[in-house]
Amino acid sequence: MNLDHLLRQATSSDLKRSNWYVEANFYLNQISCHLDIPMEKICGIVSALSPACPWKQNIIDAYQFIKSNGHYPNCVTYKRQVQKALRILKLSKKSLHKIPDILGGPKTRAFYQVLLDPTGFSIPVVDTHIIKAFLGQPDIPKNDKRVKYYLKPKNITVIAEAIEELAIDHKMNVHSMQAILWSTWKRITDNKVYSNALPNFEYLVSAPKEQRRLSINA
């Protein structure tokens, strides 16, 4: 199995990614408390704005989007995802259960669930990087028919179950296993080590908007 082979190539830096979702959850809880907005809504908006957006920028975009009541014009993701984020922002507390249906796509739905409950048993996040790792094919394009096949909800469970089996074998939470596999794959294919770093919280909530966007890598 390609994922099993990939796991054997994990370095100490990759293994540190096991806490990625727990740390993300803690950080988003800080935003939730600071803005006095339900955690479900914070995680839903972050998930909606996540496609095609680097993680640090994802957090900054979500924060600015919420602070501006949905009028922040510089979100990196696609327009349709911004519209989903706006629908989530406008939900009442009684309607927060609608968030997964608004997100729609299996990747963003899974991302929402794990951000909300990183130690739970929801389906792991399966994105194009994990699909390529499962196939053992780093160079296939995103629009390849094999990638599209596994992005379908009825087929994505095949990869999710493979990750779950590895997690059970290694006595690990499934989301920790997914994070390690993702990090290992990206390091090997991009020749880059991905850290758990998040934007400095005090900077996020106090710096001028124009500076936030220019300094995400600081």
C-alpha cells in the first residue's frame, strides 16, 4: 500500500504534525472567544475559505471576513467559496447544524468537522495531495480522471478507510495520521518541510489590514 510505504518515510518533523489539528482547534477557539462568535461558525468559515488558500492566509482571510461582516474583498479562495462563507456567517445559532450542507464538498466538510473536534472520529480530510499519495503519483494533474474519481463522495471513503486502518495499526487518532501523511508527502514532493506555525494571535487582532496580508510569512 502506498500510504503504508509513505508513513515509513516520515521524519521527526513530519511526526510533529500529529498535533496539527489540535493546535488549529486551540487557535480557532481563541478567535471564537475574541470575536464572541460560535466555534461552529468560525470553523465553518475557515473551511469554506480554505480551497486554494495557504493555511496562514486562510486564517487571516477568515478573521478579516468575519470582522468586516462578510465585506472583506481580498479572500484568496474562489468566489463560490466566499459565498458559502457568507451564508455561514449569516446563520443564526439555531441554524448552525446547516454548516456541513452549505460547505457541500467532502473535503471542506471533513475539514470543518476535524477543526471543530480534532480528537473525534469523523472522516479524515482527503484532498488532492492525499489522493496523489494514495496513488503514488506525485506528477498527475488535479484534473486527472483518477484524482476526480477519488474526489467523489462515494469513492473518497476508500482512501479514508486506508488512513483509518493505518491509524488503528499504529494506535493513533485518524486525524493525527492524516496530518503526518500529508506532511510527509508534501515534504517529499515539494522538498519543503511544513511547520505547524499559525499567525501570531496578537498581531492578527491588532495589526492594520494591509499589513496582515503582506506579512503572513513573518
